[in-house]
Amino acid sequence: SKSQVKKFKVGVSYDRVSTDDQIRDAYGNIKKDGSPEAQKSRCLSHMQHVSNSTGIDHKFLEQLSDKAFSGGNTKRPAFQKLLKMIDEKQIDFVVAAELSRLSRSVVDFLDFVSRCEESKVDIHVINLNLDTSSSHGRLMITMVVALAQFERELTSDRVKENGGIRLITDGKINGAAEIPG
């Protein structure tokens, strides 16, 4: 007897806006591209395309949305709900318009990716054309994460070097008072 192939996947879209400035233009009008509604619309249309190209229907359970939260931490109510849904294997996929909507932290994003892998949840990030249900997508996500980590380490190294140079040029090595001139 052949095993039954799943003809559909269920999932959620996730969006986040950290400030009102991100969704409003200089005149106070809501921007067309940054609003939760615009992000949701992009996610729905992208997953319709994925459904058409794979022959697997991708059905949305809900849109999870965090407003007025930074992507620098994971203490966001809708994001916590997303993690719970992943851990409890309630969903097969998550889609976001941009990587920065999910996370701005390399460490947090790595944790998110590993949780998704553990629960066999596909990640779709539209602006990176990222789809972890394919081997190409899994390779790309590994490279993106590695590059982000590398950039973080370079920045840290530069900060340390610049701090050392300033100490030497200001004459304040090891907390000593300024050298009289």
C-alpha cells in the first residue's frame, strides 16, 4: 500500500511593525507597502504562487501580527504564539514579507530556523525569495545566517579596534590619567 501524500499544508503569515513611522508617510498617510494589511496581502499572493507551482495547496490558518514591537527581541505576543504553534506542530509553514519582520537578531533567527527544522515547518521569506522546503532554500538560509553572523563579528572587531586606537591617541591606556603635553 502506497503512503498517502499530503495534498495541502496549513500555516500562518507573520508581520511586524515596530513604530507608527514605518506604516505612515511624512504626511501621516498609511504607506501602501509597510502596513500589516500590505504584508498580509504579499504573503497570501506569494503562497498562492507556491501552491500553483508545487501542486500542494497552502491554506492559511491566520495572520499573526505584532504592532509597536522591535524585531531585536522575541518577547512579542504574536511571535510567541508563532513559536508555540511551531513547537506544537500545529503548522506546516510560516511566511513573512521580509526577514526583518521575523527577526533582526542572528542568534534569535538561528533559534527560529532550528525550531522550524525540528518541527518540519517550512519558512518562506518573500524579499529573499527564500523557501526552506527546497534543498536550494535550505542552502541559502544557511549562507544568509552565516553571512549575518560574520558581519556581526566584523562589526564587533571594528568597535574593539576603534576603542583601542582612541585609548592610545587620547593617552588613556589602562585607565591612566591623560599624559601631560
